[in-house]
Amino acid sequence: MVTLFLLIILTFLPSCNECPQDDGSTNIFDSGLFFELRDKTTDENLLNLFFGEYNQDTVKILKQDLTKESSVTIDPSGLVWFRCLENPADLAGLNSKVTKTFFLYLNRFDTDTIRIEFTLKKSDCPSPDFKEVSIFFNNKINSSGPSTNSPVRLPYQIFKK
């Protein structure tokens, strides 16, 4: 009986190791988009707390309907993170491509568009993985293809403005 119990545990144990846990993200809803906004000529970070062109206090990420904000975090160097998958309807990506549009509000005169298109695939973990991800900045492709080294994280972006 004990041998049978150990055999069952050992059978299911390897599948638990397949789920990513090293980067803190356990599923696609824990991940978000990390990006920098850089000047296309000088390559300086435009959101840097001390030297950036834009005041970090005015920066917002607005959802497509413009009525709701997505939580955004900006560190002093200008690295931005925001949660872009929050809605269970995003799981429609298992059957078809999902498009999420966000507006990067910098100030009352300057707003940019971030669009994320993705499909998902089932995984051994409770949450699905990204299958294909395309990220657009102001309607130009910025990154396309499979997610980098983690199936539950969006690839880090550098947007040029």
C-alpha cells in the first residue's frame, strides 16, 4: 500500500516542476508588460525620474474604453510595468486571437497606443501559456513571435518615440 502511494506521488511530481516559478509569475494573469519609453534619436529614457522628458506623476495606462485605468508602476530609472491581462474573457485566446489596446497617457498633449495581440495554448499548469504574442506601439509592430524565455510572461519592450 505504501509502495503504491509513493508510486502515485512520483508519477505526478514531475508535472509540477514544469510550471514556472522562478520569476514570480505563476500564470499569465500574474504577468504584465515591462517596457521603457526611449527617445528615438538620443536613446534616453523619457520617463526617467530625474532626466526624463515626462513627469512620472502624470503617466497613466488607460484601457481601450478610456474610462478605466490599468495599474501602472514606474521605477526611478523609467522602467514601466502594467497589468494588461485581468479579465477572464482574455482566455478566449485559446480559441482565437485576442487584441488588447491601451493608451499610454503621458500628459494632456501626448498619448501613445500600445496594442497586444496574442493566442494562448493549454499547458500542464492550471493556467494557459502564451502561444504567439505581437506587440505594437503606435500601430507599428514592436515585437512578434513566441514569448521569450517564459510561457507566462510577455517579452520586455523598448518603445522608441
